[in-house]
Amino acid sequence: MNLEKLYAARLHATRVRPYLAAALFALHVVPDERVPTMAVDRHWRCYVSPSFVDATPVGELAGVWVHEVSHLLRDHHGRGDRYAAEHRLSGASARLRMNIAADLEINDDVYGEGLAFPAGAVTPGGLRLPDGRLMEDYLGMFRLGPHTDRYTWLDCGSGADGLERPWDLGPDGGHGLSDQERDAVRFRVAQGVRGHRGDVPQGWRRWAEEAFHPPQPWRELLGAALRAAASGAGSASDYAYGRPPRRAASLPGVVLPSLRRSPPRVTVVIDTSGSVSDAELGTALLEVAAIGRALGGRRDLVSVISCDAAAGVAVPLCRAESIPLIGGGGTDLRAGFARALGAGRRPDVIVALTDGETPWPSRQPPCRTVAGLFTARKERPPAYPPEWARWVRIG
């Protein structure tokens, strides 16, 4: 294969798209005549047809370099897998439609400004679709048919649609990047996009913002919400002499006590109605165990109430897996809140784990409230908690 020509095209691509340089040089080239043109896999290998390199001008090859690496940077393989699972799609035809939709997303950001637009490349205008949309948006706008027959040759590899190809070396093949290495490359490219002084296409700027501010893991959010609730005003209510207070320096010779934060009592209300799946109930038990660890292992400070239309007894936490979750009917978290506030000593924090399909108390409880909403599998958005409850998505 003419590697000199191929690498010259990559160098040209880095000159006109310098913010993509880290990604372009992270790709490992694998020659393979089975590949129609150039293709990538999810492990950042670039499979190249030697005959395609010989027949293509350097300027067009540079555009193909940028095109293929754009699939990987924008995680089209992962997004394709998630879309296929959500919509129950399978087979080569479904993945071809994903490849076309992914090309529609990136081609308006790839070509022009020093990169030649290749003949036959798919564009939104060619399918009478609007510009500037994401792959998932385009997938809902077209189907395969006579108007897409001219694009059946497209094959950007498993890195574009998630479907393994015969030429893929797989996860155990050589020269693949690890998950951490791929994330590092994406982060460096995002830095380059944000720091570039020239014009950068809007699609790349939007991608860079999302790469710098990715969705936070829901467990960290739930933990942060719980810590904020537990450390609020009034949580330091016990006096101790083990540590001098700040005002002690102004009164030499006088021993003053300081306020000590006592660990909060937490009651977890778990929605056990029929709309909550077994997997979500299992996740709820994991969160109960995590709350116990966050309180320094003080399981005596955590109690659990299973709640559907009626609330069960508040069960002290011994082991999360031993908690009986009883229910299966309709949902009314008001019963769970009433049980939590009426069971002996009032809790400092109530954590409600629910899918949101429930009525909430009409008044704010006399303690902090954190709601964890199971929303990953829901076809419609949940009924969100009242303003007085801090909430996060779970799943």
C-alpha cells in the first residue's frame, strides 16, 4: 500500500483541521482489500483498501481521514448500539441506515474549508432533510428505499454503526485503544476545539461542550444530593469539648464547647408498585447499601419503607439484600412519607426511590427530601417531584 500518499493525506487533514490532530494520529492503519474504501472499528483501527488509496487524490483522502475519525469521536458505534436496542433493530439493513444517518450528521462539518467534497457523499439536502441534526434525529426521518439506493455502497465500518465486519480484529487484536485511551483522545480534541482561534463548525463546538460537560453518573449525583441534605443548617446540634470552637481564641482561659455534627437519620422510601421493574428494585437496594456506607457504616441510622398504595413498616437496615420489598399494586408515596414521619424519631433526610408515577405530599415535610427517579426505560417523562424535593435521574 502507498503509505506515503496515505500519510501525506493525514498530514494535510491536520493542517486544515488542527483541532482533530490528536484523533487523526491516534488511528492505527490496517491494510485490507476487503474494505471498500476506508473504515474504522470501535477500537480506533483504520482499515484501508490499498487500491482505494492508489485511485484517490490526496485532497480527497484527507477528507476521508476526517470523516472516519469523526465517527469515532462522536461515538456513532455506541449510539448505534443503544438506538438498535431501544428500537429493537437488527441486521445489516438497519445498520446501513445508521451509517447513512451518521454520515448526514457529520458531513456538513467535515468538508469545505480546505477539504474536497467527494463525489457521491451523502448530504441532508440529497435526501431532502434539514441540516444540522444528530444521527438519532435523522434515523426518524427516512427509511431505506429507492431514494437511498445510491448509498448502498457506504461502509464506514463497525466504528460508524456498531455492526462487526469480517475484517475487524476485535477487542483482542493488536494496536487497539483502551477505553481510557479513547476518552483521553476525545478530551484532547475537545480542548483543541474550544481553544481553536479560527472558525470551527457549530457541530464540533456543540460536541466539544458535551465532551467537557458530560452527564454526571447518577450515583454521584444522588450521593451529592444526600450529602447536601445531611449537612444543611441545623445538622450540628450536639455540644462537645473534643475540639475548641472558633470563638475560643477571643476568650483565653475559658474552655468553650463546640457544636458537633451528629450523623443524620435517613429513611429510604422505595416505590414497590407494579410500574417499577425488578431491576429497578435491585438498584434501589444497592442505593440503600451505598447510603449506609456514606454514613460511616452506621446502619442503625438507616431505615427502609416499601411503599405502593400503602406503606409497610420501617425496617432497620441490617443488610440491603435482607430487606423485604412488598407491594406490586398502585403507587402513593404520600403513605410512605406519612409512615416515615410517624415512625418513632423523625428522620433528618427522606430518600424516595421511585419511577415518579405517584402523587406526592401536598406540603413540604419537616426534613430534607431527595428523590431518585427511575427514568431510563420509561417511554414518557415521569411526573417530577415538587420543588421542595431535590431529585436526580437514576439509570
